[in-house]
Amino acid sequence: MIEIKHLTKVYKLNKKQMQELHTKNNKKTAVDDLSLTARPGEIYGLLGPNGAGKTTTLRCIATIIKPTKGEIYVAGHEVQKESEQVRRKIGFLTSDIKLDPQFSTDYMFDFFGRLHEVPEQKLKERKEELFTYFGIKEFAHKQIKELSTGMKQKAAIAVSLVHNPDIVIFDEPTNGLDIITARSVMDYLRKLKAEGKLVIVSTHIMSEAEKLCDRIGMIIDGKKAAEGTVEELLALTHTDDLEDAFFEIYKEVKGEE
Ligand SMILES: Nc1ncnc2c1ncn2[C@@H]1O[C@H](COP(=O)(O)OP(=O)(O)O)[C@@H](O)[C@H]1O
Ligand SMILES: [Mg+2]
């Protein structure tokens, strides 16, 4: 289970960032008092436009950055107090963690497997399963820098799953992928869910969230603006597709400002 309780993340901006944002304020609240719970056996989606705070939230869960306020529990472990235990439980995929360009997918897979103390025999089995599923074998020994965007993303996904984590945290996993590869990634997330794992993904693509997620948290300006199953969100907004539902909620949130 993932439990986020009143998460707030405030970034300190440097001079360049302040200039870019045309602001004199050196603080940016990326996530603002956000709470949510995601459970084993479900795919929970964080849905929101660019800049909503999705990546920041997922990076806090994955112990990459520290919350400014609030607590996050991953399988009962608090991310700041027990970050080591949390890291063992999770597989984290994000576009801002790049695989080392001069190494091969095969090498990186073994490297991270050993880092996670996966026994050698298990490591072989995992590699066979994941490399077959994602069609990695044909480029497994090429340097990462020679791979296409889609191949790199597949490689990053396989590496993030090397230790067979119970909790899978994927930040915009289909970004930059062609539709065939995107679908195989979504199918794999469904398979993980069917195995009883907890999957939390972020996306700004409405149709993807609608198809993939059991529950969706709509994130606007760092806050959870609405949450529920697709059916619940449609009923709440009297709409019949998720994009319309999102805009209803967006108007409501922005109208109050
Ligand atoms: N390292 C950082 N320093 C300063 N501001 C940041 C940093 N990372 C993200 N932000 C800002 O925080 C907000 C939320 O960003 P992010 O979590 O990346 O949103 P999303 O993933 O939903 O697009 C944005 O306004 C972004 O510009
Ligand atoms: Mg993001």
C-alpha cells in the first residue's frame, strides 16, 4: 500500500529559474497538501497537465527527493525514516533517471540486479522473461547511446523491474513510445496488477488513464482536485468521457481562484 498524508513539496528556485518564471518569489509549491491511498492489486493513475506536480509526487514516494511537509508510507515504511526498506520494495521509472549511455542494457540489468541482491539464477530468469516480453534481446548488447527512444524506454522499464518489486511507480511510462510499444507497456502493467502488485502511474494522456487505471487522482496545481474510478468521475461531472470530466473539474478549480 502507498499512503500519502498531506504531502507538500516546495522547491527553492535559483536566480535563473526565477527569471524564467518571471517571478520575484524564490519558492515554488509543486505539491500542495496532497493525500491519497493506493492499494495492492490496483493501477492508480495521477492524471494532470504538465507542471501539475505528478513527477514531484512520485519522486517523493520513491525517496529521490524529500517532502517539505507530510508523510508517505510505502508498505508500512515511512519514506524519510526508512528509505532503504522503501527502495527495496519499489521499482521506479522516470524520464530524468537515464541509463549510462556507454553501457549495454544487458550490463545495466545485471548491475542493478546485483545491487538489489537478486540471486544469480533468479537474475537469469528475470532477464529471460523481461527481455523476451519487451523484445530487448536483439539490442541487449548494444550501447544504450545507440538505441532509439523506444528501445531506451523498454530498457529502462526492464531494469526498473529487475528485482520483481511489489510496488511499481512509473512516471509517464509511454512517453515517446510508438503505439505498439505503448500498448505492450500498458499490457505489462495490467499483468503486474493481475499478480497482485500495486501500480502507480502518472500521465497527461486522458485516453490512457481512462483505459488503464482502476482509480484516478486528478492533479491540478499540486492539489488533488478529484479522485475516483472513471465511472465515478463521469457521474460526478455529468460527462461521458474522461477528457470532458477533467475540463469540468479544471473549470471548477480555476473558477474559484
Ligand atoms: N527541481 C525543481 N526546481 C524548481 N521547480 C521545479 C523543480 N522540479 C519541478 N519544478 C516545478 O514544480 C512544478 C511541478 O512540476 P512536476 O512535478 O515536474 O509536474 P508534472 O510532472 O505534473 O509535469 C512545476 O511548476 C515545475 O516547474
Ligand atoms: Mg512529470
